[in-house]
Amino acid sequence: MTYRLGLDMGTNSIGWCAVELDESGNPCGVLDAGVRILTPNDEAGRDPQSKASLAANRREARSARRRRDRFLKRQKRLMDTLVDAGLMPTDPADRKALEKLDPYWLRAQALDRKLDLHEIGRAIFHLNQRRGFKSNRIADAGDNEASAMKAGIAALKEALANENARTLGEFLARRHQRDRDGNRQTARPQSVRFRPRVEGAKALYDFYPYRELIEEELETIWAAQSAHHPQLTDPLL
């Protein structure tokens, strides 16, 4: 008798089915089937000390790789669009040279004066790199995490109002305190990266940027620069 064995490998179980094959190799009947449940005492697929599934670490690493892949693909699509629109040089070496320009300074200056097209592209590309937080799952997050996010968002809104900053980029440029070429203007600039600080078992945020701020800033920069560059049309945005 010839047969084929099928396995369904799960993190906590293995399902199996043996199928009888006819002379042509086609399934003609089920010989037997079943499932093996891995209990916490089973060593297979689990850390011997914590008993946690070994698949969890693989899943986290896989998710990190997918996020990175999506990020790189998104960057490439944006760069191709900027090049086609004349907002970035076609020569990769010239694009690399634009990295020397301070993006926070450009984002602030774009509100009040004419930038050249490549400077606009540099500012837009930076907005994509620092595009802020957006999630439909914040309500599903742990209470502590959700509270910390909301508190950081509220604090950032208040800081923008207190500083009379029209955009997040203008607020960050004041903290960064650098000129067009990234040279320090004062001895003690403030941080422009919003990282959590740990207090006990909690991670708290002084500020927490959110996606709407980035979208509003892009629209504000686009409207300001469209007055100087007629080719910056709404369909391109």
C-alpha cells in the first residue's frame, strides 16, 4: 500500500493525516488522522526554563524584517516619485550630498521663504522618515502603554501651542538650533528625537509625535512653496 502523510505544524500542536493512494498516485481514501497537543511539560518547541514557545522569538524577528522591508520599499517609491517630479536629483551622488542639509531647518524655512526644488524634496523625504505614530489599535494596547502615548501626545500639543509653532518641523527646528548646513547655532541644543524614559516599570514619553501633525505639516509646506513653484500641483501631492 502506498500512502501520503500530511502534517500541520502549529506552535502548540501537530495535526496529521495519512491518505491512501491508488496506482496512479491519486488520493483514494483516508487511512487515519489525528492531532498531537503539546502540553506545557513537552520540551519540543519550548524554552526549557520559561516554557515559552520558541516560535515567539521567530515571529517577532519576522515581523521586524517585514516592517523594515516595507519601510525600504516605501522610501524607494517616494524617492522615485520625487526624482520624477524634479524634487530630487537623478544622480545618486547628488542626492547623497543633500543629506548634509539640516532637514529641520529646511522644514521651518519652507514656511516663510522660497526653497529650491531639491531642498523641498529633502524636507519631504525627511517627513517620510519621521512620519509619526498612527495606529488603529491604540485602544487595544495595554492601559499603561495607551496612557503613556496619550499623555505624550497631549504634552506635545500643549508645547506646540506654548511655542506658537505652526508645524512640528518649526518646533523641532527651534530645539535643534542648527543652520542650513547643520552647524550648531548654540552650545546646548535640545533633543529632537522622542524617546521614552523609564520610571520604575513604566515607559513614559515627554512628547509623542502623531501622524496627523506630519500630514498637516506636509500640506502647509506644499501650500507655501506652491506660491513659488507652479509645478507643485495638488495631483502631485
